[in-house]
Amino acid sequence: MMKLGVTIPFDPFFSHQHFPELVRTAERCGYTEGWSYESYTTDAFSPISAAAMLSSKMRFGTAIVPVFSRPPALIAMSAITAQLITGGRFVLGLGISTPNIMQGWMGVPFRKPVTLMRETVEALRAIFRREKVTLHGKMVNIDGFRLDVPFDTPPPIYVGAQGSQMLRLAGEIGDGVIVNFVTPETLSATLDETREGRRAAGKDPATLDVACRIICAVDEDEETVRAMFRRSLTAYVTVPQYNKFFREIGYEKEAGVAFEAWNAGDRKKALESIPDGMVEKIFVFGSPAQCARRLRDFERAGVTTSALQFSSFAKTPEERRSRLLKAIENLGQAWRAA
């Protein structure tokens, strides 16, 4: 059965005082996973450390930590700290982010992402074996680093992937793969790439955990939700890296029109080029029962771990918190019944 997970810290607009209530509600309602992310709100590791102090059962992971933003030694220190704080319930999810974020916001050159991912994971595996690590690669340079902290078991490493090369690499070197913006209908082709990489490495494809970040809204005002998700999707489709991805999974025309219109300054046309069907395939929304049935589609397609990012379009933080609690509870109940 697919493990049901939530994205933490839930919503950047919530006060820290509500965090314990949300974590405990998720655990009580049967969610077994808590996954953080990192782009322009919180960092990936801190919310996990906070949540782990509130939960005795949930597993926590990063989806994802950008490998461009930190050297392997620093990633290793943060990961082992999280592994210790969670009592061995941590998953290190790595990714490459996008050039817009890494170069534009972080000031880090976005070069050779596949090579950097391979060398970072190679370095981390050696560090987690408690070796004194020296590695001079094309992207990673380490001279004599050893992690000086006692730990029992290192965390598994998952690789966030979209393009063919990274998907194959995830199958080859990862303990799991993290996918995003896939649909049940397109997931099979995506997983074929990871299976190919896994078999090439002499590993059983069945041993690879498939984690999927899914944006959802438990909200029966479908017209409003669809309009808001269309805006969100337009913002992603017009980013070059994501635009290429959406073209590859079957939205060649829609992604092409949106990208051209956006770059020509025609925001209205870009928005209108995203059809209802595309929104309905990529996002999960509707009544609790509708959302649960759609999540079962992801499960049947091969997802083994879900990381649900709940969206609420309420105007005030208090109303957003209230709706989120209800969404967590109602979807958890509907999931068990589906």
C-alpha cells in the first residue's frame, strides 16, 4: 500500500505555534510520512527536526535538498543530525532545483547537474561509511574529510529526478526516486527510465522506493481551485527546465504556447493556454472521496510513498489553518475507505 505523507511545514503562512497541532493531527489521522522542501520559504532540515520532536512514528525526509546549494560534507552533517534527532527515521532526498533558483537567487553556477549529483552521492556514501574522504571529481572536491559523530545507521538517499538522465541515475545510485508533477497516466514511462538505470547497475527495480510530491486541495469549490491551480501551473510551465519536462510528458502544444506567450509579455494568453484537463491531471482536488480515489490511481501506477502538499485558498491564516486541519482529517479518513 502507498504510504500517505504530508509536506511540512504545511504552509509558510502558519505561525510556529500551530505546528505541533498540525503534526499530531497528521500522525493521528494515519499519515506516516512528513516531507520538507526548499525553495524560498523555510530550509529543508529545520522543519524536520521540529516535527520529529512531536512524532514518535512518522518517517521524515527532504524533497529535496539542492546539491548545488551545499557541499557534500555539509549535507552529510545535516543529514546525520536529522537521522539522530528522528531516531533513525530520516530520508535524505537530493535534487538539482532549477537554474532560476540556484543561479538567480543563490548565485551558484548551474553546471553539469547529473555529474554533480553522481559525485555528491558517491561522496556521501563514503562519508556515511565513516571513511576519511578525499575525492577530486569534475564537480566535487574534498580533501581528507571525516564525519566525527557517532551514529548507527546512515539515512537512505533518494534522488529527485525529471529528465531521462537523472531518472536513470536515480535508479542506478539511489535508494529511492522522488518525482514531481507526474500523473498516473505518465508515470509508467517515467519509471521505465529508473528501472533501466537500476537494472544496468545490477539491482532489482522492485527495491526502489517511488516517492511522489502531489499538490492537492480538499475543496469542493472546483471552479476556484481549478483557477488557482492554473495560475500555479502556468508559473511552472514558463520556467525553461519545467517547460522541457512538460513537453516530454505529453503537453508539447500547451507548454509551447504558454512559454512563448509568457516570454512575449502576454500573461493572459499564457494562462489561457493551460487547459482544464491538464490542471485536472497534474493536481488532485475535489471532495475527500474524489481526492482519495485519485491518490489510489497514483498507487496503482507505481507510487509507493506520497508527499501531499495541501493547498488552501482561504484569505486569513486562521482560516487556512482550520481548513488544512479538516483536509488532513477528511482525506485521511477517505483514504482508508477508498
